[in-house]
Amino acid sequence: MAKLLDTSWKNWTQENLELGVPQEKIFDTLVKNNFDLNDIKHNLNEFNVNKLSKNKQKKVVPQTKVQNTIQSNTYNIIGAVPVEVVGGELELFTIKNFLNESECEELVTLIKSDMKKSSVSIANRAEGYIDDSVRTSSTCNLVRQKSNVVKNIDERILECIGIHSSRAEAIQGQHYDETQEFKQHTDTFAPNSEEYKLHCENSGGQRTWTFMIYLNETEEGGETRFNLLKNTDNEELLFKPELGMAVVWNNLNKDGSPNRFSLHQGCPVKKGSKTIITKWFRERKV
């Protein structure tokens, strides 16, 4: 049965409208979350967008766009292909050739020119620290590079996933040499912990989506494995690095709690090296 918008959803609607999120995306999100159509229209009218429903009905979308757009529980992800998993416990997508070879090569060069040892944090140790028993890669904050390529790719990611830039973290680059890895982990922060208080309470809330792109292909190893999931053939779910391919997933359940099925790892690189970029999104303004 359709439900009425509560205060939190009304606030969410108003905030997104003020952020400039397209009205169609807001409407689609509310419909997807099973809210009453009349109540949606009433509340949108309250925010001076009373023509939204009429415009949406009249809007003509090219057929190719319909075919290449995936509706998740929250956002339209352009060009995405859903990854089917046993039980459907995780919203997970791939986008092949999101970046071309020259873009990948330039990003790899930028990352290698300004990277440092990757850190981790845990529930009772919120400040980042080095732990070679968990993570042995190197990390680069690409914002410091002030590169037009980085800026353009950042804008393309935002357009693809349909989330406002104010809810996005800066793009990071990660590099793995031979034998290096990142053992199983989630991208969310432990609720009701020191980690959550430092990283979430006053800075955007929990991490929602992860948008990861492979910049090269390893000779052996370096797969991304989702440890608690299996594909429809009942095999382990993992992705072999493929140049330019994006892997995108939702870290939260519908109620906003961390989804334990988002647990994943960067497997050890057995031969060659691996370089990726990652962009994370948050619940609120960062």
C-alpha cells in the first residue's frame, strides 16, 4: 500500500530541489519508495514545482536512453548493466568502457606521481592509520592534481549516477603493486562508534554509493571479490580488472543501515599491477 511522506522525506525533497537535483529524479525516487502519487504531487506543489507531473508525462525520452538507463532503488544510473546475485541482497552494476585508454593512462600517471601509503580506520580507532596486515596499497587524492581530465571525469561520474556534487567525496586513486591487496572490508563506517562520530556526524552522514573504475588490466590477480555474494551460477562473485570498466554499488539497505553484503576485498595482485579510482557518495552535504 502506498504511504504518505513523513517529515524526513519532505525535508529530503526540499533539500534536493534546492541543490538543483532534476525534478524528474526526485519524482522517480519517491515513486520507487512506494509513496502515494497524490501526496507526492501535493508536496511538490508546496515547493513550487506543480508542473512536474505534467512535464514528466509529456517528456519524450529517446529509446536509446531508456535502454541504457538502469533504475536502482534510488537513482538512474546511465549506461549501467545490473549484476544479478543470488537473493538480490545488493544493488550492483557494471559499466564497460566508462573511460577510454588515454584517460586511464593519464590517470595512472597522475596517481603514481603523488601517492602515499593507504590507511584504514575501524570502529574504535577512527583516525586513519597504517596496517599492512589489512591494506598494503598506495593512495592519491586526485583533487590536488588540478587536472582537466580529473575534473571532466568527476563531472561524468556525477551525471552518470545522478547525485549532486555536494554529496560526493573527492575522487581517490589507489595503486597496487605485485602482492599488494586490501582485505575484506565495507566502505561504510560502523554506526554508534568513534569512527562514525568522526567521519559521519558532522560531515555528510554514511557512505551511500561506491563508484569504482579500473584503469588497467592485471596479468594475474587483483580481482574485486564480494565475499558474501554468489552469482546466478552459484559461483563466487568477483570482477577481474578490465581497463575503463566501472563497478558501482549501493552500500546501504533501504532503511539506511549498512548493507553487510557490500563486504568486498581487493585480492592480491599476483602478476603485474593494478590502479583504480574510487568516488564515494554520502547521505547529506559533505
